[in-house]
Amino acid sequence: MVKASAPGKCILFGEHAVVYGQPAVACSINQRIIVELEEETKFDSWRLDGAILNLSKHPHIRFLRDNLWPEGQNPPLKIRIRGTLPPASGLGSSAALSVALVAALQQLRQEELNPGIAGSLSHQAEAFAQGGRASPIDTTTSALGGFIVLSDTIERSLNHIGERTLQNQDDSTTWQLHSFESKIPEDTYLVIGNTGIRGSTSKQVSKVAALLSEEPERQVEIEAIGSIARKGIKALRTGNMELVGKAMTENHIVLRSLGVSSPELERLIKAAAPSSLGVKLTGSGGGGCMIALTKDPERTVGAIEMEGGRAFISPFNTPGVRIETLSSQDNSRQ
Ligand code: MEV
């Protein structure tokens, strides 16, 4: 058996606009997805958590299986997925699943863990699953951990770590990937509040695409998110948390105007705001999660939970994809 894990992420600035090349920044969080793989010896088809793997429900797994473990050439596998990252909540659970699955398949192929390849293959899997539109922000952050910035140009003030291109039917998009060290003070935390309502990234991404095609002048809102993200990244690098918080709240107002918030997200955001430096939805919206930057995390968690949300505190700078060592319990299950 092999076992790998990868973290979820939250987007601090720039979701949705990043699909159109604007800068965005995400950071890894302390909730992870764990993937265990083992050869299937009893049945001649792949299994997921004990049941036959339904490939139409799991396009990411289909893409990665076809690319790394093609049928006919390899024995079927048993996949077991565990972890603390809620699905369809804007925290990058499908990206973390893809990244951890690539790492586990790399191990089964007796290759060294390669987070760069895990990130790029997982991005292609996300694009396949989202009908061709997906930025590499979730997959890169999950693979590498820490703070990741995407932009359509090389940002000279950041560490440039590579680029990703996505070829669609009639166009292609290239994102430049960067990392940076943040000077976030130790007394500042991220609180993540979950509405418990599942959102669909592909639906939300299509909703924004439809809005922009019906009302092309709304492109200014996409550009506004880009300039807020630049301001926010600068403030994160210099450790100016008041400015980071202000930019987060501004970013949320534009996302709300694009139609990707929801009444439930708005309730949690309103509850968290008085104890926070800044609040916004995170990820694709429509449900899922909001984030708050706060120096009083217990109070912020309490306020979110009073409104019916589930909340947790995440530190910054949590590690990216890794191979997990097998415990004696894992070994006895084999
Ligand atoms: C999803 O976490 C973030 C979006 O910007 C989609 C993407 O970047 O592919 C909404």
C-alpha cells in the first residue's frame, strides 16, 4: 500500500478573475486529503472506498488513471480517500485529491515524489473535469504549499517558479506561477467558516463566463479584482495586516456584485466582520466557505457558529503534498 496527502487551500485574493489572467493569491491550509492506493486482487475493476469506481462521477480520477496507470497495462487499484477537507466547499478538495493521487501513483510507479509534476498533471485533470476552464491556483497551492501567486505576467517582485498553459478549443491561457515569503505577524489568524452548502466550481465559473459574454462591460469588475489582488499581495509581503484585511473586504464586494455570493455566505461574513480585519468568500462561492483575517480567532469562530456555520482556525504556511509513512494499523490492513 502507498499513502500520500495534500492540503486544501483558500484564495485570499482573485478567485474567478484568475480564470481570465488576473493575479490571484492562495495559501495552503491545515486540512488535508489522504489517498491510499493498493492493488486490487479480488476484482478486475477499480474500487473507490469499497465500491466500483464510477468514472463519470470522478472525471479527475479518470484523467489521472488514463495518464499514469492506463488500463490494460496495469492491474486495477483500490483507492481509499480520507481527510478533513470538506468536499465542494471552496477549499480545493478536488485539487487536493488529484495532487495526492498523483503523488501516490508516482510512488506506485517507483518514481520520486515530484510536486511540480503533481501540480501540473492535477491542473490538467481539473480542466478536464471543469469542461476546459480551470486556473492552476488550487492545484499549485496544494502541491507546493505556502503562498502561491498566479498572474498573466512575470511579477518581478516575487519568486517566479514556472508557468502553466491551458489549451482550449479556440484559445489558450498561460499563467505565471510565483511564491513569496509573507511577513504575517504571529498574532494574526485565518478563520474559515463553512456554510455547509455544497457549491459547484464548474457552475460558478460558467455563471461568470455567461455574465461576461452577455454584458462584456462587466470585464471592468474582473480587472478591479486584479488590482485589489495586487494591493493585497503587496500588503501580505510587507506584513501590513490592516491593508490585507481592507483589500479582502473590497475583493468580496466585487465578487458579490458578480453574483457568486449567497445569502448564507453573506450571513457568516456579516457575523465575522466585527471581530476581523477583513472578510470575504473564498473559492468559487455560491455556498462553500468564507474566510476572515483576525487577531481574535476564538471570537470570530464563535460569531460564525452562532449563525449556523462551522468554523476552524488555520495557521499560514502549511506544507504541500507529501508521502505519508504507513502506520502499523495500515500495515495490518494490507
Ligand atoms: C476555485 O477555487 C477558484 C476559481 O477561480 C476557479 C479557478 O481558478 O479555476 C473560481
